[in-house]
Amino acid sequence: MSEKERKNLKHILRNYNRMDRQTRRRLNAMGIQVADSKNHYHLVYNGKHYIIAKTPSDHRAGMNVAAIICRDAARESACVR
């Protein structure tokens, strides 16, 4: 994941409080698949699964998930080298 993609992901999830159509489209454009379940959304990126609440109680929920995805992507790119 490039630096530009990381910034874009953090921008998309910065004020996350629900998964609207625009957020879902932006994530799909980045290659992040969004699957719906009863109380959570399941995000899939590079074969790894990440879970985010449909209605998070924490205002940082989106940023936390973005940070985890970016960290995992950085680890994978370091292992490939």
C-alpha cells in the first residue's frame, strides 16, 4: 500500500459513524471488499479480514481500523522485500 493509498484510507474512515454508499464505493475502489452482517461490517483487504461496527460508540473507530489495515499492509510489503 502506497503512502497515497494510506492517506486516502485514513481520509475515508476519519469521521466514520456509518457505512454509507459513498464510503462503500471508495473502499471498493481501493480494493477493500465490504461484507454486511447483523451488527458489523467485515472488510477484506489482501485476504485479511477486519471488522468494524455498524454504529460505533467510539469516535476513533474508523481511524483505528484504518491504522490496523495500514500497519498490516506495511508488514506484508516489508516481508516481500
